Amino acid sequence: MKIVIGLVSLALASAALAQCPRSGQDSVAIVRCRYIEETLPTDANGRGQLQQRTEFLMRSLRPDGTWPDVNYVSPLRSEWPAAQHLVRVLSMAKTAYLVRSAGHSDPALEAAVLSALRYWVKKDPTNPNWWWNEIGTQQLLGEIGLLMRPSLTNDDMVRMLPILKRSNWSTWTGANLVWGVTNQIMRGVLYDDEPAVAQGYARLYEEINQVPAVLPNGKPGEGIQADDSFHQHGAQFYSGGYGLDYTNYAARYISYSWGTPLQIPAEKMQTFANFVLDGQQWMVRGEVFDYAAVGREITRKDEAAVQHDWTHGPIAGYDAAYTLANVMTHLAEQSVPRQGEFRAFADRLNGQAGATPLTGNRMFWDSDYMSHRRAGYSTSVKMFSTRIQNSEITNSEGRWSTHLSDGMNLLYRTGDEYRGIFAGWDWALVPGTTAAHAYRPDGAPDTGERSIIDGRGKSDFVGGVSDGTYGVATMNLERGTLSARKSWFFFDSLYVALGTGISSEKESAPFFTTDINQTLLHGAVITNLSSKALESGSHTYKPGTLRYVHHDGTGYVLGDGLKVVLSNALQSGRWSNFGTGPDETVEVPVFNLWIDHGPKPKNATYQYTVMPGATVEQTEEESTHPSVLVLSNTDDLQAVFVPRLKLLSLVVRKEGSLDTPFGRISVSEPSVVMIKKDMSGYEITAANPANQPLSFRVTIGDREAKVELPGGSEAGSSVSVHLPR
């Protein structure tokens, strides 16, 4: 097939898309124009990517409109190989549109796109996974149709229509519903069907609302929760999986209709703005959505919230047009509520120098998840209670996800710390978790049966307290015969992890562990036992000998009496072991630091401090002269005091008292409490991890405060009261 490379190159270099109207009554035309405008690259790099990809695809396209390297008959359900045909046609269609917009239509390119498009429409391939047949195919095919609309014949339009109308979204919820109705909107603007567009927008806006954690029929509410987290597939935390798709698609279509009669109602836009800015943005660092929030999508290689490649599509490997940076950039251009915060979020996603950092602490009580952010780092804790499902195995993804909610504590400074690591991860040593360390003969961690992965937690005492700046997360972990009481105390330049009551007298596992971090190995590893970089390998330290470890700009200070294991070496595995990724074995350089509790621990404990952004010298100083004081680490009470902040944080599992620098303090009910002393008295912030209304007393010396914690949709949230001196 002849390729006019010079003409294509010239056109791409000079093409300038016509500016779409900022407002107007012709909603269909405006939505169509903005849709196309926002899915095409405007910079030379993105257009160059499209040009190179298109030239390659044209060279390899066969006369019948197929590619020799695409598997058109594979039944794989998650990443369907046949869908790559449509992804390729979409890349070529984008190039054809850019060339056409410059006034230099390329007949060979137009013919190639139409040939490949008509092959698919004629064959109409389907997949065992309904999603591809009712959502995925329609997304790709509809977008190709919009880009190629001037070149399509009436016969093309007639043949495409039954496929595009295949979605039956009447009973769908959450992200699935948003996918379905936006497919209808796309079909409506392609066929100038204004009623279909209006109906799609109306149903999209209906889905932008907070749902109860439990519906009146007893089923879990799917979608935006009261705490601005997101659930899908039941009571499952999915803000970075289905929730991210929900965000991207809703935001795109909101921006397309802005200033038209189809613009989103003000109250719905406020709900969506709160969801994005009080929820989603708290879970992104750099280009990565927190892996604790993505569910089974943690098994997908190269998954990220921001992409830079413009040659993919809206699915089967997102390209730059459809990921969070581009979507938020366009939404922030509209006069939306909290517009300045949207702009700051977009700036951070785009990596702009001087972008305003997001700092603070948020507890998502509906999802048993805490996010803690400072300018130099972000960290989170993912837990699960009787109210929340751990994870899931679906379409062969998520087979090793047993421990992803057992207190997974991931730490990000750049956002790339875990990117690409998971094929080499030891999935029995998930950062932050306490677990049985057992293996199959092939060396892969034994994660148990589907019911263990899909099930809910066994304890209701799981949650946390937050005053917006500092926070405490806690969980009573019950996993098989293992019990543990785990808490995390988050401050400014460091956070403290405490564990107690770690017991499992009947378990047959070789040993039990608490993992501190398992991240990509980046640079030297330094310990208090040597001033030189640690040699590559596995290193076991007798209790009491290892006081601190420093790696990749982060210090780890270990408590007394811990048997610690440190590995800085290659770890190997295959993406296909736990998902649908590649079969080949890969080796990944990994830094792995954990505490060995032995084969049958009985009331074992641990204490460690994590110092993101610390130097070796600062880490050593903290190990010898701690800036935080652990006042208690028992089954009944875990407590940490920070003298500099005049802040006392307590996890109270049983009514009791404690002598503190503030005097004797008593808490009358199990709860999580932070007490901050100021000039006028004490600011008491409290929450009930059981997510139930609660009335209790906090006594400081001879002064007493009554705390009333809410029920309903706010059950589990934090409340502050002031106790005067």
C-alpha cells in the first residue's frame, strides 16, 4: 500500500484544529467538536508518535484489512488480543483526521482505515467477557466513527449501528453505567440523534451522586460513597480501578457539554468536584494511582493514572488522551466549582514545576483506607473489616491478592517506587502487613482459595481518626489462626507503626512476618552496622543488633528486640502467575525489609518508624534520640506522643487510663483519639473504628470532655471537641 510519508509529515506538523465554541445551543455539534478536539494531541511529540505508528500499521496491513500479528480468535477475557485491531484502527483514524484537518487528505491512509474498519464491522468478533461485547467494542468503534465521519458511506453507518446499540445499561451501576451511557452519547453525536444524547447525559448525571454503603435492599451501594471513596463489585474499595474510569469518563463528558443546554446541574457538579478533590486526588502520587486503591488491576503491567503515549485508545492500554492528566486539564478550563483546586491537581499530574502540593491527612471510613500526604511524600494504609471485601479474582486477575487489605502500607516519594515491581514481588510480604510466610513448591507465595481473597474481614474494629493534618489508622487483623493488633501514627517528617498481640499457635507456616517495605531497589542500602553500602544479598540480623536502615532517601528505625531480615537483590517472577500479563520470567531489583516473628508467635510485638526524605544522619539521630515517644503498645492500648507537636495519639481497645505528659488520661469506650494541646486547652479528635454511633468521655487530669460520634452515613468519621483548660 502506498504511503505518502512526506505529505503526512507536513500535514501533521502544520495541522491546527478549529477551536470549538465555548457555548451554544447546538449541543450535539459542540459535544462532537470537543470530543474530537480533546482526544487528539496538540504537541509535535504526540503527533509524531501517531505518524510513526500509522506508517508502521499501514505497511503491515493486509489486503483484507487485518494484521498478521493480531490474534483474532483468542478467548482471553481481560486483555482481549482481538481488540488491538480496533486500537490500531483508532490510531490511524486520529492521524487521518489530523491530515484531513490540514486540508491535505491522504487517500491511501483513508482507504487503509476504512478497509480495517469494514473488516471488523463485517466479522463482528465477540468475547466470552460480556464487557467487550457491550462496552469495550462500542468505545473503540464509536470513536473511530466520529473521526472518520466525513469519509463513511451510508452503508458504513447502517452496518455499524447495531453494534453500537448493543449496550443494555438499564440495570448497570457505577463505572459500568458511565461507560454505557457515554457510549450512547457518542453514538448520538455520530448519528445526529439529539434525543439519544440528551437521554445519555440525563442518566450520566443521575449516577453522579453519593450512595449508601448499604442499600435498603441490603445490597452494597456501588459508586461514590459518603466519604468520597468509590466502590464497585459490591463492598469493594475501587477508587483507582473502576473509580478512576468513572472519573475519567464522567469528567470528559462534563467538559464536552459545558456551556450548552446539556451542562451538568450545579448540585451534581458540586458532588463530582467533591469526589475528585476530596477523594481521587488524595490517592495519586506522580503519575501513579495508589496501588492500594486499584483492586485486581494491580496485576496489570504498566498501569498508571498518567500516560504519555498517544497511540493507544480509551481501553486496552490507555493513551494520553484518556488518562487523568489530560482529562483534568480540560475540565479545569471550564468555570467549574473549586476551579483553582482542579488546576492545581492538573498541574501536579502534568509534572509542572512549582505545582501546589496537596498536603494533609484523610480517613476514608467507608473503605477502611487512610491517605497521608506531605510535600515530599505520600503514604497510605489499606485495611478491611466486616464491612469491606478484601479484593477479588475476576477474569483471571488477582489470584495472589490475599494480603492486599491486611494493612498494606505503601510509601511514595516520586510515585515510581513500585512501578513494574509486582512480577518480582514476594506477595506474602506485602508492605505493612503481618502474615504467614508460606510457599508453594514452585516458589510462589501460597495465597489460598478464592473465598479468602474475595471475603470480608473478621473484625469490625478497623478504621481511623483524622483531624485533616495528622491521623491514626488501626485494625484488628484476623486471618486464619493469626491475630494481630496493628496501628499507624502519621505525623510530618515521619510515621510510627506499632503491632501487638501477634499470635498463631496452630498455623503450620514456616514463619510469620511483618513487612516494613518491599520496593524497587534504588541506590545504596546503609545500616547502623556499617558505614559502607550493604552488599547485594539476603541478610538476617539477631534481635537488637539492627537499629536503622536507610535506602532511597528513606530511613527505617527499628524497635528493640526484633529479628530483622533485609534483602537487596534480584527477585524473579512472571506477570502471568497472578494475572493475565506476560509469561516470561522477569528479574526485578528489590529492597525488602521485614520482621521475622517465628513459626508460632505468641503475643509478639513490633515497633518501627519510617522517615521519608531523611538522610542517613537524620535516621541515625532518630534511632538514638527519638523525636516520638511510644507510651504504650499493648492489646488494650497503643499510644504515641510527639513533644514538638504537643500531640498525643491513642488507639483504645478497652476502657482504661494512661499516664502521659498531659497528666493521667482516661477514655471510657473503645475508640481512636488524638489530643493536641494549645494555648487555650486541648483539641480532642475522635472516631469509632466500628463505624457505629458512640457517646463516651475523655478525661484529662480533672477535666472531662464528652464526645458524641455520629451514625448513619457519617458513622466512622472524625469529630473534634475543645476542652478548655
